[in-house]
Amino acid sequence: MQQELEANKQNAIAFYRTAYLGNPEKAVELYVGAEYIQHNPSVGNGKAAFIEYFDQMAKSYPKKEIEFVRVVAEGDLVALHTHQIWPGDEEYVTMDFFRFDEAGKIVEHWDSIQQIPSESKHGNSMY
């Protein structure tokens, strides 16, 4: 079970990095199962909609960067906590959750994104 959790963590990172950095078709081919259920309201359901969204993102924002801050796995779920830097020095913190099938392929996705503010009342970092 621990080996499966570690493999899922590495596959979630590889999937996200591959799609985010401009090759969503390869990401889907390597890491997605028979279905892909999407819960982000800005992205359509299914593999083709995912590829279309990330192809457009790569064209619109080719110089974006991503850092994987934390990865947590439990059961068939993997959570990624990331730091994203977009053109114009916009920074975001994201939380992505992926559900894996029995074959170790991603079949469902949820996410939340928040722009990192220039100041906060508590003075703690977002990470």
C-alpha cells in the first residue's frame, strides 16, 4: 500500500508538471485512466476538454512556473500544494486533489486557487 501511495504521488506530480508546462496530451496519455471527471468550473469534463484548456494556457502564459510544495496521499487520493508564478509576477497558491483508479491512473480532479496577497494580517506565509 505504501508503495502504491508513493507511486500515485509521483504520478500526480508528473501529470501536473507535464500538462502545466505545455504537453497536456502526453500527460493524459501517460497518467489518465479511462475517464476523467473534472470539478474545476473553468474546465470541461473529459480528456479532450482538459487537453484543450492546458493547450490554451500554454499559448497564453508560456513563461509560467510551478513549485510543488507538499504532496499528501491517502487511499486513492493525492493532494498537491503548489506555488505558481505567472507572467506579470502574479503568484498563486493552489491545492489540487486527484483520485486514482485501481490501475494507478488519474480519473478525477478538484482544485482551489488563491492569489497570494502582498500583505496579510497574520504575517505568515501561504506555505
